[in-house]
Amino acid sequence: MQTDKTIISFSQSEKVKSGILWISNALQIAESLPPGERKGAEKIISQMISMISHEIKLAGLISGNQTWATIEPDMDKAVIMIDSGVSQEAIMHLTTALSKVTNIGQQSMTALKEDNLL
């Protein structure tokens, strides 16, 4: 992978990881809300997932790393779980996505270290 694309993958992985962690925490907090408020919170969380999904697509396009595309289905499944009223199940899919993003970040960091750029 080219250095500039490796840096982009590393940078995007950190941004996406943060977003997934925020979403997971927000879902856990939403569980304690009354049903009406929970539904509103879940709509906001679904929008946050959509924003992070756009970042994932962007990362794949600009980095050329095809692994980013494997994360999109996990994010889609999380939205489906939320829309189906079983938002706690979404956390499992978000955790899978987080693991994949972490692997991309680790691979990028390793490549940058090998090139003495980090």
C-alpha cells in the first residue's frame, strides 16, 4: 500500500473506531430511557450509524483498501436491529465492525512503523 493511502487508512480507522464506540455507548444509555424517548434516541443513533457508514465508504474509496467494504454489512445489520426494536442486538454487529476497523488500523500502523513514519 502506498504511504499516503496507509496514512488515510490509519486516520480513518481512528475516526471510525471513535464513532462506533460512541454509538455503542449511546445504545446502552438508550436502553434505560422510557419507550417514547428510547424510540427518538434510536432514530438519532441510526442517523449516527449512517454518518459513520459514509466515513467507512469514503475510507475504502480513498485508501483503496478493500477491507473497508467488509464493514458496511455489519453497520447495515446494526441499523436493521435498531429499526426492528432489538437495539441491544445491534451492539454485537457494531462490535464486529469495531474489530475489523481495529485490524485495519493495526495493519496501517505496522506498515507506517516499518517505514519509520510512526
